[in-house]
Amino acid sequence: MAAAESLPHIIDPAEALDDRKARLRLVADRVAPMALARERTLPVLPELVDLLPGGALRRGSVVGVNGMGGATSLALALAAGPSSAGSWTAIVGQPELGLVAAEEAGIALERLLVVSPEPSSWAGAVAALVGSVDVVLVAPRHRVAAGDARRLTARLRERGSVMIHTGGRWGPGADVQLDVAHSEWVGLGIGHGMLRSRRVTINGGGRGAAARPRSARLLLPGPTGAPASAG
């Protein structure tokens, strides 16, 4: 009997997953009141107003961001408007994303959650955050299953969060689609100088009110890290 009692406890993977989900829900519950605001839109930085229908992020919508250079910076800039206005933001599955870059883009680090779930629990982690924070930034490593995408989209509509995804691995079409069509760094001379900012051209489209083509030229990031007009 004593020998049996001394055997080490074997952790059930299912129990460990449930424990992680429970802890994530606990954190989400603590910040939930911010996502329950009555306003149907979230503000964006002035430089991005012309790219969005109504000049704001509509709650319950999915925003897709693509492009070879500047997509991550654009996603951070989109989240910076709500964040600076008091909203909570979550970044899911992007461990390489630096907090310095997020702060320079305008995101308030004191209202930022960074979550790195296992691939098998990615959809569950995102679902737990939807409705608990106002903006969820995702960059799936693998194409999101159609069933998971439908369930997450329905949850966004119900709970009023905004999802911003990069990487092109989200199955359904986005409500608002922003593509970085051209990108070039400025600041270098002939063999000298420093990279100061990146000049980008962004084309916008989408469904419904977002279907009308839009375009803007920005410095992303600008000299200070935050977006600026290319003028």
C-alpha cells in the first residue's frame, strides 16, 4: 500500500488543457466589462479613418490584413485606436511580436493580453477572449478549420468584439479587407543613413458597407513608430 502511495501522479493531458482554459476564462472575466460597452463601433487612429466604412471598427466584425511588408504594423495600428481609448486588446499566437513595437504603435501595454496557446487549443483560446476583450489580433499558423471559423464568427457577432487577422489563413471572407499593396523603407542614402520609416500603399475593400474601394498612403511605421500620413 505504501509503495502504491509513493507513485508519482500522472497528469492527464485533457485535465491540463481544461486547467489552461479555466485560467484563461478567469483572466477574461476580469476584463469583460470593457467589451460590454453599448457603442457599436470602436475608434481608430485619424490616419486610418479613410480606410474603414464609417471611419471606425464595427463591433462584431472581422478585419483581414494582408501584404508582404507592413501587415503586422497595420494590424497593430488598427488596434491602437481602441486601445488608446481604453479598450483591452489580446494578441494570440504571435510570440515573436515585440511589446516595444506594440507600444510604439500606440497600444497600451497595461491593457494588453498576450496568449500563446497550443495549436490544438487555438480556437478555444480565441473563443474565450471574444466578448471579454474588445480587439483580438490573431495570426494562425495553420489554416483555420471551417467549423471553427463559423463558430468564432458567430461568437464575434453575438459578443461584439473585433477580430483582426493576418496571414491569410482565415477561411471565410473578412467583413473589411485591407491589403498592403506597396511597401518601401525610406531613410537610407547611397550606402549610408538609417531606416526611419516605411512608406506603404493600402487598398481597402470588403463586404456590405465596406465594398466600396478605398486607398491610403501612410508611413507605417512613421519616424516615431506610430503611423503617420505619407502626405
